[in-house]
Amino acid sequence: MPVTLKINGKSTTVDAPPEMPLLWVLRDVLDLKGTKFGCGIAQCGACTVHMAGVPVRSCSMPVSAVAGQEITTIEGLSKDGSHPVQKAWEEIDVPQCGYCQAGQMMVAASLLKSKKNPSDADIDAAMTNICRCGTYNRIRSAVHRAAAIASGAPTSAAGSARSRNGEE
């Protein structure tokens, strides 16, 4: 069944079964591999994308339910890594294995839209995605750092240099 979606600001029509989860349309039909499969039951959050600006778990969202909706994936957060959350994640060196991080960043970006300067409690309440590596303290630090970057604080050159040199 043809379904028209607006993905990362571009309208596209896909031919997919109506019950196919949005996750698999993104990954297998549209070749947007940043959104990850984790649990398949909307619990872990690795598959988080924004639908009309709100974080949703794409693994359990049938594509027929999102027809005509504005969907943003990690690839659409920014074209060049300039989103404050992306800068903060790099600067704080958040990922360990990195598998969950796209979903984590999508939730963080949504949180920062609604709360410009979230408290630890706000972050803990919003960031319900699972990280098997346990980088929760770095995630919380990065959300605070992203808030600072969004308010005009400069980005650290150390984080960028560490990333460019391949150091982990």
C-alpha cells in the first residue's frame, strides 16, 4: 500500500504493508540506518524518532498510523552535526558502544525544546531509554551541556579534537 510520509523535511511515498513498523520502513525501505532496532516492544528506546516533534518508539508504530506526519530521524536532527545535542554528545564523549545513542539524542533534543534548562530530575524523568553500557551519568551531563550550548556557551575544542583524532 502506498503511504506518503514526510521524513526529515522531505515528502516521500513508500510502498509498504500498512502494519509494517515505521522502524523497518526507515531502515529497509528508505535506507536511514541511524534509527536502531533494540527490543521490538517499545521499551528500550533505540528506535526513537520524532513525530510532529514528539519522541515516539518507531518499532511499534505501524507506518499506516504515521501517514502525512512529520517524522524526524537522527539523520534529520542536523545535516552537519551542529545541533546542540550532537555537539554535547561529542564533547562529553557519551557513547560507549553507541548503539542506543541516536534514540537517546532524539529524546534529549525533544526535552530541550520543552525545557531550556532542565534539572537532573527533569532529565531523569524524560530519558527513559535503556543504555546497556550504563552511560547515564554522561548522558545527563551531555543534556546539561547541550542546554548550555543552545543558550550560547561555546563548544569545547577538546571534544572535537578527540573525535577527529579517533581517540575514545
